[in-house]
Amino acid sequence: MDYPVSADENGVNLKPEKMEKEKLYHCIFKNKAMLVFKDSQDVLNCYEIEQEDLVEKIRKASNEDDLEKLLEDYLKGQNLKN
């Protein structure tokens, strides 16, 4: 299956018909990480991350499981700082 989220010089390209529900997808566009998922009601949710160190970690994530764990660990760390 083609990856449903990609980026080129024109912007971010989405193929929602190829997305699984409740699965996180990502791409990097202009040094920003774009996170996208389709929820159980087929609504697309998109988040943009600009924080450089987090974008670099997302860029290096080798698969979706690594990405989800990275984001969970990051959020846990942020909760400790508050």
C-alpha cells in the first residue's frame, strides 16, 4: 500500500481513502512534522509540530510504532515539567 501522507515542494499531499482509521501517519514539510490520522468517524485530524528537536526525532523514526512511542515519551516528559 502507498503511504497516504507525503510532501513535496507544493505542500502536503493526503490520500484519506488509503488511510486506516485510528492510525497515525506523518511526513516532514519545510522542517515541520505533520501528523495526520483518520478517526473512527472518518474525520481527518492534522497536527503541525515546529519544535526542532522533536521534528528531528520524528524524522528519524523508522516506523509508526517508534513514532507513537516517541510521542508518548515526549508527552510524559512535558507533563513532568508542568
